[in-house]
Amino acid sequence: MPVYLITYTVLFWVPALLFAFFLLGRLPRARRKGFWAASAAMAAVSVVMEYLFLKFDVWFFSEKIDRLVGWRIGGAPVEEFVFWFGATPFCLAVYLSYAKLFKKDA
């Protein structure tokens, strides 16, 4: 069972998508653009860092140790990209929701 894939999807993607569908439209245009710009920038940075970390043995993945799906993108398991691409929108969504809820100037 792909535990990591399911966990990352439920913890990061579901809340971030709910935020994007229901709350992002209520934010000022500048914050919406900032949300998408920051998400895109972090996606690019995370892809570069993922392959650098793999190249310099900062971390590795083993099917014997980690229960992964088995799909790889350039040597990195697909779960890594689900994590990287889900964590940034999730963290931004939490921050912007908090700022809107408590009327803080973000």
C-alpha cells in the first residue's frame, strides 16, 4: 500500500485544494497572484534541490526500507514530488487563512 502517497495527498493536497477553491477567490488580487507565484517558485526550487540532494547523497530511497509506489521521475520517487508540490500551497494556505481570519496584514 502506498502509505506515503496517501498520507501526503490527504495532509497537503486536500486542504490546499479546498483553500484554493473556496477561500482564494475571496482574497485581494495581489495576494492571489503572490500565492501562485510563490507556489511556482518553490516548485522550481524544490525540483532542483531534490535532484541535488539525490546526486550528493543527502538522502536516498530504498524500496526495501520505504513502502513507495515504485514510480520514479529521474530517479526520485513520485511521493517526493507529491510532498514538495503539496507542502508549499498548504503552508501558504494556512498562513493566508490565518491572516484573513484574524484580519492581520500579511
